[in-house]
Amino acid sequence: MELYKLTAHELHDMLVKKEASSEEITKSVLKRIDDVENKVESYITLTPELALESAKIVDKKIANGEEISVLEGIPMGIKDNICTNGLKTTCASKMLNNFVPPYDAFVTKKVKAINAPILGKLNMDEFAMGSSTENSYFKKTKNPFDLNKVPGGSSGGSAASVAADIAVYSLGSDTGGSIRQPASFCGVVGMKPTYGTVSRYSLVAFASSLDQIGPLTKDVTDCALVLNAITGHDSMDSTSVNLTPPDYSKSLINNVKGLKIGVPYEYVGDGINEEVKNSILQSIEVYEKLGATVEYFNMSVAKYALPVYYVICPAEVSSNMARFDGVKYGKVIEGENLLANYMETRGKLLGKEVRRRIMLGTYVLSAGYYDAYYGKALALREILKNDFKKIFEEVDVVAMPTAPTPAFKIGEKSDNPLEMYLADVFTITANLIGSPSISIPSGLTSDGTNLPLSLQLIGSFGDDEKILEVAGDFEAIK
């Protein structure tokens, strides 16, 4: 089997046994990039020389008899809204077309510390605003299962690169499902950790109370290993949890017997895409065979999650995007005066979806509308959190679909923002309550299209180990 097809933990075993070198592994993935990247278009910036430099460092350590960590020497990609010192970080926007940060994000420092060969920066929806990776200024990433379909978004490049074997694993960001939904569309594992578990330092902010960095991998074991590598307290992030992270790989114990899995009636009932519904019901049967108890429950408050998200999220976008005005950050297009500078710069350098969300957020924060919209959304968010606290007193994890449909055609929803926003309907809840959530492949569509389907698991706040355990058991039997 080609090296680029293997998981990170399989490649680590080969490195330790000296059955392959890091340079060989990295060159295998780079050759794969040469062969398929022009079709998939996952990367904005490629850095083969940087990747090979790291690979040679690891090979030298092995030759000297030094121990290497489990992800050391394994090539990976980074979403292009995560800062990389000396390497362009564009957020897939014309506004930051040539921005080169003089600093690394916390997670970038983490992967550099383990000598991970960084293959490049991955494509995304502009400033992470989108559900299809069609909003990038540079290119539209394609789904490796069907090049006419979207890979999901906003971490579409991150998901597609892993699915196409042009990165062994990748890092993405998740604000309302931007790791899990593309993971679902591309048939890979994607996890949003508990809010604060992974530092957001130098992740270009989208919606600060919702954003979280996480892994996209080929299997659950790799997901746990990457989470081990990127977690930890960071004094530069005021929301970083000051706890010693566990070894997440130890949670993969293959024993869900006696666990209680909750399933909301609302997400497996009428109106759900039949392929998605059947896949979830079959997945639930797998857990029952493994000895888990499945409990169905009503989650009436769930209907408020989408409107709450699309009030809070744009409000935070409005605040965070104010810095991109050509003065503080970004390029500038000169006008007749300062106001004209702002109008020209933001009007011509920011894409349609980014401007739409800025305008919506500014509206809900404006005088006369703040209490009517934003204030109510914050109150409903607290109700949602409290309802889930009660739910997790009765069950260990909640199971539901990741996405309402399989991957859709490129351009199918581009002119209908409301329909596009519905692609996040199953994923936004975990961001609003700060809980960990993971998407794992559950099969393929049966209508001849052979598109990936997935199962989403949500755990209580801080219970990342539990959802990894439950996900790993499902993967083992599937």
C-alpha cells in the first residue's frame, strides 16, 4: 500500500521499526499532491521544502537512536486562518492576500515542536464564513468522492486534503460545524473539542465565543493523537482551560456496554433526508448490539438553536471584522477621504458572504434592536445550555446526524443563503453550549452516488474522552 494512504499511527509504527523514513513518507504525500491537487484544489499555499526540512530532522533523530513522539515526522496541513510565522495566512480573502504573520498560533507552535512536516495552508470559506468552501477568493475546493460536489465548509480544504490522501491529518476551525460538516461530506473524522481545550491564540477570529480549533483525521485513533498534540493551557488565550489535559488515546478502550446514548426524536423523524435518517438508525442499532442503552427524547428547544446562532454569530462577526479596514489590518484602496477609504476597502476586498454577516451583525447590535434580537438570543443560549445539562444527567452522549444531507452540488445553494445556513442545523448546538462533538463516517449513500454519510456524537462540557470512546467503538465494528 502507498504510504500516503496510511493513518498517522500506522506511519509512526513504520518509522519506529525503520520500515520507512519521514522523508519517504513526506515525498509520497507530495507526489500524491502533484497527482491530484489540481483536481481537488485543497491548498492555497504549498510548502514542500519546509515539509522536507522537518522530515530530515526526524530521520536524523531516528538514526541517532532518539525517541520520537507519535506524530513526529507525519506530514499534515493547516487551515489558512491559523497563523504561521513567515508563511502566508490569507483566510482565503483578497483582504489578506499577502499577509505573512510574524508569529505562530499556539497550535502551530505545537505541531512545529513535534517536527510535523507542514505541507501547506488549506483552502476555506473566506474568514471561515460558509458551509461549502465556495466563498474562497482563490478557488473552489472539490469533494474527492465526487468532483462535482462541495467538500463542505468552512474547513473544506482541511477535510478534502485528508480524504484525498494529500495530508495525513489536518487542522481546521469550527464555529458552527466547520470541522464536522466537511468531515461528514468527505468521509473523514472531524472533532470540535470542548471550548477552551485548544487555544484560539492567533486563530483569526470569526465568532470568539464559538470558535474552536480541532483535528480532521483518517480514523478516531489519529483524532485522539492529534488532540493530545494540540491541547494545553495557554496564557495568551483568556478562554483557555487551565487543566492538565489527559492522554486522549487511553479513552479508546472498546467498551460501551452499559452506556446511555440519547437520540433526539426531532433529528430522526419526519422531514429528515431518508439516506441520513436510515444511516443514523442503523448506527444506533450498532450501539445496541454493543450493549449500549439507547434512549429517545424530545428536544423542543433545538428549534431555537439555528436562529440563536445566526444572531449571536453575525454580532460577533461585526465586532471582529471591524479591524479589517485597511488601516489596522489588511490592504487599503484609497478614496477621496477616510470614509471613502473604508467603503472602498471593505466593499471591494471582502466577499459577499462576509459583508452579509457584518451587516446582519451590525443590525442586531444597533440601538433599538439590541434587546429585541441579541439580548433574547443570549437568553435562549443559556436556556439551551441548561437543557443540555439536564439531558447529560440522563445520558452519556447524544447521537444525531452531522449534516441534513449528503454533499450537494457545487453552485446548488450559492444563491440561497438561508438554504446554505441550514447545512449547519445539526452542528451549531455543540458550539452554542461549548460541548465536545465528533463526526465519524457511518457509511455511503445507497442511491448509487456513493457519497459519505456520518454520525455525530455530542458530549457534556469537558467530556471529550467519552465521545472519543464511543466513536472509537463504532469505528471498530463498522
